[in-house]
Amino acid sequence: MPDQSNPWTTLSTKHFYDSPYIDVEEDQVQHRSGRVHAYTALRFRVFGITVLPIDQDGCTYLIGQHRYVSGVYTWELVRGAGPLNTDPLETARKELLEETGLVAERWLEVFRLMASPGITDERAPCFLAWNMTQHRAQPDPEETLSRRRIHFADAVAGCLSGEIVDGPSAATILAVYALVLRGEAPPEVAELLSPQLASMG
């Protein structure tokens, strides 16, 4: 078995920037080998959620928006953020309603991703939602969003073609795809998705 103990000792920490979302720090650390060097760390005060909704026709919803930092227009699953001291599922319910108007009766947390563990401690809970009813969307007035309703198989194809490049979105779609293929998805979801996935070949 590999040695999984922490090989680093923190010698000092400098705080460079605080915001409601992240803190930026630089730690001087010493490896057990004796080497000393600096680690820049982004410490998150929020978690970013992802929701993959599946409706009664086996379709999901992609949200299109221009992302300021990356400077590109992306198609993603429902995304949002919540403070660390709150329930990720409640944040997921809120974001699903805001961005699509959907309310889901059934939920499954697929996993909690580590977005970029070499530089940040961000965790990203990712959910599958189904048994949904349609209500009125309640988008944030500061967000300019587009919506696309597509078959789940097309979302899988979008991940494989590079159309969907948002990490948590692609990971969640492909994880649910794998669950269906392995017979491990919730039965109601598998019944909706298996026919269209079988047609992918």
C-alpha cells in the first residue's frame, strides 16, 4: 500500500487577498525530504454545485452563458454556489428552480469533485435530479442565460465532442452515463435513458 500520510509541514502563511468567495494564501512548506518551497493556495468559502436534471422524456437541460473570466460562451448543466455552512442539496434545489423552473422530487448526489486539487481546496457536489414538475424560472437579474432541452444521449455526445467543456458538467453527465451502462443508475432513470443510449451503438 502507498504511504498516504501528509508529507508536508507548513512553516508560515501569508494572506494576499480575501473575498466573499475565496482567500488567496501563500504557504512556505517543507517536504519530509527537507525541501522547502512556496505553495499558492486558493481557499474557497463556497462550494460549486452541479445539477443534471432528467425529465419524463429522458431529456436534460443545458444552460448557456458567457463566462467572464475565461472569456468564452459555454453550455453547462445547472451550476451555482453556496456558502460552506449550508446544505448543498438545498443550494441545488434553488439553482435548478432559478435557472430552469424545474422542481425535482428525487435526488442523488453522484459525487463531490475536487476541481483542481493542486491549487485549490474547492469541492463541487454534483447531483442527478428526476421526477420533475415545471414551474416558472427565476433567473438572477445579473445573469444572461439561454436554455437548451436535449436528449441525454446528445449531452453525452456533447461531452465526447468537446462541445461541453465545463469540468463538473462533463464529469456528471459521463458518470450518469456509466451508471446506466453498468446497471447501477436509479431504476426510473435507467428506464428513461437506456433506450436512447442503446441507439448510440
